[in-house]
Amino acid sequence: MTSELTAVIRAEIQSSPERRITFARFMERALYEPGLGYYAGPEDRPTDAGDFLTAPETHPIFGWAVARRIERMWAELGRPCPFDLIEYGAGSGTLALSILEGFRRHDSIQLLETVRYRPIEQNPVRQRDLRDRFEKAGLAGLLAATGSPSNEAVPVTGVIIANEFLDALPVHRVVVRGGQLLELYVAWREGFVEVAGEPSTLELAGRLADDGIVPASLAEGQVAEICLDLAPWLDDVARRLACGYVLAIDYGYDAADLYGPRRLAGTLLGYRGHRVVESPFDGVGLTDLTAHVDFTAVRLLGERRGLRSVALATQSEFLIAAGLEAELQALQVSPATTAADYMRARSGIVRMLDPRHMGCFLVLTLEREALRG
């Protein structure tokens, strides 16, 4: 673990009245502490040499297929000009660049002329990387402000994308003991440990109740994660989007499955070097921490903010419906495609569609209709 970040978190624990902090607070600092957290450093995490790969890094054909769906969304909205593409957790722009390349491959010239890309990325190193890549690609003119606060943003018409973003939002950890819902806090005992106590907020039980889950339905000793940051995120989405669509792509389940008997230990995992790290306290600041997304909560919270749920599909179903097969065929017949290029694309597609890997991810589509005066 990074000793400086460990010392920072330990100091907060020891200065807290009960000498403990919620796991959500621990996860927030472990991932996002400026200059020290996992996502706040200079390393580009989703790479072959990093700790994990997302679909956009696997092959740009993912972005080309997503571009087809966005093109249809743009048409369904009446081909508005301007048309904004907003991406949460934009990183160095890999997904956005492949989507824009998809527009070009599909001869969507009018859309390319009207689209504005608005990345939401807090890491200043990634912001610079993104700007550099857009400049090298000759697309700097499509790039709007990076990471501007939502209270300064004018609501736009367009599409918002959150690809493997929600799983890294901080989560509270809870456990059922004696039929009661307790919270698992982080304390210091010659190292970070979890200790159980009364819930830090009634929102935890309230979120479960909204999902149709009561503590009595959970098994004795069952551990679960609850992400209270979904509501603030959807508040932000609703402030940014006047009219258009939201695509939330991530690994997760509906609430009945997420809190069901098959997940008695919860879904929290750590990743480092493309391997699972068993303890969230192993390599603090060097380990990615994730928890599966509660898509029931995303849908319900979104609908309360005027974001209507229109589709929920697996990533495999979504990509096939979007036109992934047509993308592969176009690549195959292109004279510029080598045998190695084609095999790389095929290999990437297998991973994107495989239900044991990325194919089981869920894609939730939300829609916000324009307000009528």
C-alpha cells in the first residue's frame, strides 16, 4: 500500500469521534484522493499493462457499434444542432475517439459537423492526455470544456454515456446480524479492519426498501454493498441533459439478484495487474475497487428525475442490435484490413459478447423528453 495515503486515511479514522469511517469514505479516498488515489495518479489504468481492460480498450469496434446506436438516437431526436456527447469517466478519450471514428466510417458527416464532445474527467493528467489525443486526431474543434461542474453547465440536447463508471462510485458495506441491518465501518487495528455498528444513515435501509428488499429477506451474516452516490450522480445527469438519452453500461444486476442468496459475500472486488485482489485493504491506492451496480436503483432514481427507462439489455444483446456484425463485415472487406487486424477484432468481439466476461454487462437506456412550455 502507499504509505502516504494509508497515513492520510488512518489519521482521519483516528480523529473521528468513534475512530472509524464508513467504507464509502474509505473507498472515496482510496480511489480519488488528489495525487494519491487509484484514479487520481498519472498512470493510465485500463491498459494491457495496467490493471484491467474495458471494452473500448479491447478494440475500437466497440465504439463503432455504439456510434450506430447514437446515430439512431440523434435521428430520433430530430437531428438537433448542436448535439452533445457527454461522457462520465472519460479517461484519455479512447471510447469517444472510437465513437467519432464510427461516425466517419458510417459517413455520418452531418452528425460529425454538429456533435460536441464534453468529457467529464477530474484527473488533470487524463485531461491533458485527452486533449493531446484529440489534437493529434484533428478533432480538437469537437472538444468542449473538460470536467466542468454541472452547476455551471447549460442543459443540452444529446447523449450521456457512463461506461464502467458507476461500479467505481463509493459504496457503503452492510451486514445482517440477528436479523438486523448493521453497517461495516473501517477502523485501524495495526492495519485497516472492518467493524460492525449501527448504520450511519437511514438512507441505507431506505434504499433497500425502495428496491423491495427488507433485512428479514437477507440471510444471517449476508454482506452487501449499497451505493448512495447514485442519486447525486443522477441529479448531475438531470441538470446536464435537457433532452436526449443516457447509456449506462456496467456489470451489475437488478436488486433481487444483487441482494439474493447467490451473493452472500457481496460483490466488492479489487483488481491489480489483471488479477483479483481479495482484500480491499491490500495495496491501498494501488488497487481498483469496484462493486456491482444496482440497476433497479438506477432505473427508479432516474425516473424520479425525469429520466424514463426505455431499455435494459445485456451488452451482448445491445451490441448485436446496434450492428456489431455489420462492423465486422465492413472491416473484413476493407482492403486496408490485414489478417492480424481482423483476428484482433474477432478476438475482441468474443470477449465483448462472452457471457462469462463482458457479454453479461448490462446496458440501461434512459430517455429525457424535452419539456413543453
